[in-house]
Amino acid sequence: MIYTITFNPALDYIVSVEDFTMHLTNRTDSETLLPGGKGINVSIVLKNLGINNTALGFTAGFTGEEIRRRLEETGIRTEFITVKDGFSRINVKLKNVDGTEINGKGPDIDNDSLTRLLCRLDDLREGDMLVLAGSIPSSIPDSIYKDIMERLSGKGITIVVDATGELLVNVLSLHPFLIKPNNHELGEIFGVTLKTAEEVIPFAKKLQERGARNVLVSMAGEGAVLAAENGQIYRLPVPRGRLVNAVGAGDSMVAGFIAGWLQTKDYGEAFKMGVAAGSASAFSELLATKEEVENLLLQMEA
């Protein structure tokens, strides 16, 4: 079984406002409400690709119940732990103004709730896969990803980490199966600016030297790079298409890679599936569907 953890899930309220103007009342032209959070996005795309999985994490209040309801409607199994106080966050994303969004804080996670999650993870078995994705609330120790990996060490569980900064760097020595920084996040780790595949490759290899087995680097319109544990370096450009919504594209790439790896056990094919899934989400209003991914794969193979 594949499990994803989203420590701070959200309802993403995505709105379009024509001629958005500061200091005035603006009215929406369109609006969409979706369950969000990096782990949740991975769960959704995996399910769209036909791979069953279980979403773990924390929810609270009426927004938490709506997150759970919407995911279960799509057939995703949820085992969220309900936090007593507060409510799951709402993230407002303004489509017309590139990169403009307001992300909520989310509830504080009490020690009892965190302990319940850790005890649930103790039930994972050899052959399971765990995806640790996204940021964490300030109420949770910033060592949590490392703590989880140490707790599960030696159990034969495949772990994927999609995080930034210290959350990511702290787990490298525990040999995660896959990490997925983008080129900017990779550059921040080493204090450099990385724009091209040629610039990215040596730093992806440095993360392998520090323990990561496979390093998948997304570069938006510049494509992607995979430094694989078989010693190969894979590069792919972005398929042809029009950027519609970049939200969730990186998470979709992770899901596509996982799906491709489970189906083929071939890093080149997994990488191709990851790029297709990430691009399919970027070219769509919603997260990638199986049909959209398959159409892009045909284009990439032509």
C-alpha cells in the first residue's frame, strides 16, 4: 500500500477576478474549491492513474470534514486524525495575478494527535511506500520527517520526500528512495542560482553523495532532470502544451514517477511518466487525469 502524509491539508479556493484592483471590492468570475496540500495532491494523481492509496495527516473543524469528504468521494481512503481545536486552513489562490495567493495557518497539532499518527505508521509493513510531502505546522518539530524515517528504519518501507530546506536536508543520511526539489530549492540548499540542466546535474549528484537514492529536479519550463541510483542522468524537456495552472504540477510529477516505477521498475520510464504527469497538471485546470498523462506520453514518444 502507498501512504501519503499531509501535515497541514487545506481547501484551496481558486478564484479568477478580471481586472483585479487593490483597495476596491473585487468580484470573482469563476471559483473552484478543491482539497489541497502536497501529499493530498500526490494521492489524487495516484488515484487518477489507477493506484490505490491512503491519505494520512491531520484535519480540524468544518474545513477538515470537507477535505475528508471530497477525497473519499474520489475513492481515496483517508485516515486523517481529527484535531480538537481550530480548523483546517483555507488557501486563496488568485489565478489572474501570477503567484498571488494567501495561505492559511492551519490548526496547532497537539502531542497526543502527533503520537497517534506515529503509532499508526508503526503498522506499515515491508513493501509499503510512504510519501512525506510539504511543509509542517509550527507546532510540530522541524525534525519530524527525520524522526519518522528513523522510526521506520529497517522495516523495508520505501520513502519519498518532497520537502524544502532543513526538512529535506535532515533526511538525506537516511537514504530516501526519492526526493524532488525544484531547481530553485536545490540552489537554495547550496547557496547558488541554478537555471539549466547542466547547472542542476552536479548539485543533484551532491544530494546523492549525501544519501538520497534518486534525485528528481523539476525546472518548470526548462523540463526536468533525474539523477538515478543506477548511475544514469536523465533529462527531458517539457512536452508541448499551454500553461494553465502550475499548482500541484510538482506533486503530480512525484505521483507520476511513483506510478511509472511501480509499473516498470525502470528509472527512465518512471522519469518519463513523472514529467508527463507534472506537465498534464500544468496544462489543466485540475490535477492530471490518466487520459491526459497517456496523451502526453504518446507525444513524448513520437
